[in-house]
Amino acid sequence: MAVNLHIPAPETILPVDGVEIGVTQAGIRKAGRRDLTVFRLAEGTAVAGVFTRNRFRAAPVQVCERHLAQALPIRALVINTGNANAGTGQPGLAAAEATCRELAGLLGVRPEQVLPFSTGVILEPLPVDRIVAALPAAVAGLAPGNWFDASHGIMTTDTQPKIVSRRVTVGGQPVVVTGISKGAGMIRPNMATMLGFMATDAGIPQDLLRTLAREAADVSFNRITVDGDTSTNDSFIMAATGRGPVRVDSAADPRYAELTAALKAAAAELAQLIVRDAEGATKFITIRVEGAADTGEALKVAYSVAHSPLVKTAFYASDPNLGRILAAIGYAGVDDLDVDRVNLWLGDVWVARDGGRNPDYQEEDGQRVMKEAEIAVRIALGRGNAAETVYTCDFSHEYVSINADYRS
């Protein structure tokens, strides 16, 4: 059950000049579903990526990192769902490379100019023969307007596609930004079982795009959590085709701030769509920690609350057992925390004041907020001026059912 997740009409999704997409069925795990997607990028496109920090990085992640480190420009992406190609050792690496090689041959580029991505079940061999057999159909279907189909083609346990598309003004000229993402479980900061692909027609040099992609990930995909599990396949790719009227060559350009803000806002929306469609989620929860000594401390407290099964199940039940939040703040690892300076709000309700129950707090007020589909938790630590925000969801019976039945 997605929480207030808006799916744009296909006709409102803007193509990005210089990007073509083909989507087809390869039968990787289930017959009759679109599970193979190809992006072809025009010459001159700059590409940057941010990947999982899990030490068990999947084969496609390793290949992507290797290909991005080379001097050749990236010209294509290939994404399969249904199989993560993770925990597959050298055969998995060979399968990812074979996929790149086959697509490169079809597109007339070098294998090193292709980035592969996989998502799905871990520890199972990639059926590379099915992917290779389906690649010609994906290439034959390449077209600029296939973003909507691609948003469906990369889904696993997602119930809804995640897509953002907008035209913004930068320096008085139009810039198109369109992106898709997938993910519903194994979502935790430092990326997660999520894939995100964003493209713009603005021109951005490779080095600057690398910085921008990392900064965008840090305020979006690295600020969400569903269950605290960091996946093996997380990948966020940003492509700048340079086919539009705006080109920004350095951070000193006065238009850089406008362009950065637009791309970060799109990435943040894509990331939040993942939480809204989290496995079994019924509540979308924003946790803001203020008054921290530094950013790291604020995030430590925010994630401690966001990852607590007791907190998350209380939200699911709309049970204002809010001492669980104070407990999570207390074990977050801020060793010198003065709890007598901590304040807690749930929506517009002041729950805890100076480390104890607010004398004016009424449990029915807390329950009123907890029954809402979107809930804001605000925590003030009284230690400094740093603040951070994390987005999460509740834990429901359905979350357990989905993950118990995932391989059946």
C-alpha cells in the first residue's frame, strides 16, 4: 500500500534530448513481465554514479565502478530485474561483462562504455542467456519517450513506479530533468536495494557531475531508510547530455546553484517515493533532529529512531507509546547527551519537554497525529546548531509477509 504516492500521467513525462530507452521481456524470473531495460546515451553525455558501501558489492556494481574509472565516455546502461547477480563470484562478473559486450555489439560501442545494473534475488546465477536473447528487442524499441515503461521495467517488490519529470528555469533558460527509481525493501542509508537513474539536457563536465551526483545522493537516497538493511546492488546514476541550451562548466558559474538545487530536489523526490512505496508501509514518517552538535550526531539520532522496530510498529498501530522514541534517542550513541535538554514533538504536539513528559501533553493528542498517513517527528537535542532530516516508514504485518514469501 503506497502512502500518498503520485504517479504522473505518461503524457506529462518529459523526454530528455540525448536519451533513448527500450524496455522488453526477458523472462529472467517471471514470464510475461518487462524486466530488461536499455538506455542509449548520445555522444558527449557525461555520466556519474554513486554505489553501495556494502562490502558484498554485486558483480554489476563492480563492473560499473571499473567502467566509470576508465577514460571512455559511457554510452549505454542495461538494467535487469528479477536477479541481483550478487554473491555470484567470478561467474557473476563474467555474466555482467558478457551483457555489456553483447549490448555494445548491438549499439556499435565498446563494452567499457556500457554500465550494467541488476536487482532481485541474491546468491543466484544470472540467466545471462535470456538477457542476451532479449537485448535485440530492447534495442529495437529504443525511443525518447519510454521513461514511463522503464519505471515499470526496473521494479521488484515495488507496488508503484517511481518517476519524476520537470522543466525548470536556470539562468532564464529551460532545463529538463527526468528520473526513475526503484526500491521498497532493504532500504538503508549509504544507498540501498534501490536503483535510481536521472538525466538532464543541461551540459555538465564529468568532474563536476561526479561532485553533484554525490551531493545529490547525500541529501536524497542517503537520507531514507525502510528497514536498516544495506543492499549489495545500490546504484544512482546521473547523466547530463548537454543537448539543451544551458551549460555549466564550474561551480563558480552563478547558474550552478540553480541547476544543483533542481537536480537535488528531483533526487530527493525520487528517494522519498521509495519510502512511500516501502514494503507494507502505511505511514510516511519524517524525522528531523535539531540542536545537534554536528551533522553526524543529528543523523545518528535520527537513524536510531528510524530503525527502531518498536518505534516503527507503534506507528503502524497508531499507538502513542512515545517513550520508545526517547529510548531510541538515548541509545543512539551520543555518550554525553544531557537528556534534561531534549524536547520531542509529534506533529504539532509537544510530547516531551526538557527530558520528561510535557505536563500539557494528552495521549489522545498523540494518537490523533499517529493515525495520520504522514507524520512528522521533531527532536531538539539542545547541544548546538546542526540539523538533519531522515525519511522512513512504519513496520506492518505485510512487511513480514512480503519478505517471507519473496522467493516463492
